[in-house]
Amino acid sequence: MADSQSRATTVQWNIVDDMGPLANATRREAITIDQQLIDDFQRDGVCYVPGAFVEWVEPLRAGLGRVMSAPDDYAFTSDSAEPGEPGRFFDTYCNWQRVPEFSTFALTSTAASLAAQCMQSSTAQFFHEHAFAKESGTQKATPWHHDLPYYCIDGHQTASVYVALDDTPAETAVRFLAGSHRDGNTYVPRRFRTGSDYDYDDPTMVSAPTFEGDDDDARVIARELSAGDAIVFDFRTLHGTTDAPVTTRRRAFSTRWLGDDIRYIERLGVTSPPLDLDLAPGDRMPETLFPTLWSTS
Ligand SMILES: O=C(O)CCC(=O)C(=O)O
């Protein structure tokens, strides 16, 4: 998650009033994954699907490249390496309506089906996309965090489908704390730029732990990735990286999916994205903005 205040202005993210017609006009292929992967996801909060999106690597790189070269033309873009720090740590989200490669991925790839299976949900509703790039030389860690408390939603059936867009050694790949999705804690969102917690005045949240030099911690899962590999993880699973130097550019594209039990919640601080929705706690997220792209019923 980015620090949503790190760029003062942002273009409007929702430029299509109703995504329903596009969702209805497109078809998504199914993927059937081994029960073992679903068991991994349910137990650890994360599973790995090698080679799942190889054909999407080039288009997604192209889309991300345009956003990176003109960030002011896109919504919610951040550079989290401070001036003077080596490399570049860029992220951007909610641009799927502006970047055809991103919307085509959401609307036609197997990601919706993959997410639904991992969540064990009869539906997968698209929430948004989030893309990341660390350039060679970057030493900025991704701070340990989990995603759910950044969002105005709550529930148990969530999945991010994270596609590696470059071959990435385990040392600099995103890593996960196995089982943390079930630890019962809600962790205060953290700024990517400073690693500091948001100023949330929510007594139900606690500060996330960090895992420095975590290679000896058996609970930490970190794997080498090839471009096109997918990681699927629960919004509640703690994840982050060390500050090991990135030796070759590593980019990733993540889509966020909501399952059957997900409902709107009001948070006691700014959310990411900072949505301005006319909803009451307990409402379903509106289909016009967040279309259901997978349904087994
Ligand atoms: O790739 C990374 O370092 C961070 C990824 C992340 O935080 C996410 O997808 O939620």
C-alpha cells in the first residue's frame, strides 16, 4: 500500500460510470488449480501458482511503463524512495479504467477464477489493481503490513492475485508471514515512504511487527519468482520485504478481489483508495464500480 498522501494531486480514478456493461460484454476463462494450492492459501494465507500469467507479462509491463513515465496523468501514484535514496520504489493503483492492458487483464484473464477458488467463494468481485516497481539499486524495504485495514471493506474472503513481471530472486521478492491472516489482529496501515504507522485513532488496531533479517524465521515464506508467476494472498496476510538491494528491476501487478462475505465498513481514518461512496456499513460494494467478474451460481 502506498502512502495515499504522498502525491498532492491525483486524477479521477473512476472515469466509467457503470462497469456492468463491460463486465457483461467480456468473458473470463476458468483455471482449475490443485486442491493443494487452495489448502496452502487457507492455511498460510498465501499460495504460489508458477507460470499462471506468462502471456500477460509483456502487456502489463507496457501499461505500467506508461504510468511510470507520466505519473501525473494517472491516479494514486507514489514514489517511496526519498530524494537521495538509491533507486526508485514506485507504486500506482486504481488505474484499470485508464490503462487498457490493466482492464483487459481484469476482464478477460483467469485471475477472477483463480481468486474465487482460493477464497472458496462462489463469486469474485473486482476491487482494483495495484502495480509496483523497484528499479535496480533500490534498497527501500516494503514495510511489513497487511492490506485489509487500508480498505473500506471487511470480511474473510479476499484475495490479491500478484503477478511477477520480472524474474525476482527470493532475497528481494515480497515475503509473507504464514498463518498471519488468522492471527485475529488488525494492523495499523503503514506508510511505504517512511515505514511509519498511519495516524489511526482506532483502539482495535495494533502496530504490525517487522521481520528484519528474517531468513531464519521458519514462518516467513519467500520464494524466487519468474516473470508470469502468480502469488495469491489473503488481504489479512502480513507481507513485506527486507532492504536487500534490488539488483535487477522488479515489477509486479496485483489485482484485488472480494468474495461473498465482503461488506463495506467505515474506517477511522483515510482509506486507500480514499473512496467517497454513499454506503452504510454492511452494504455490498456497488457493482457499477466493482463488478462481479466470476460467479459459479
Ligand atoms: O511487491 C511488493 O514489494 C509489495 C506488494 C504489496 O504490498 C501488495 O501487493 O500488497
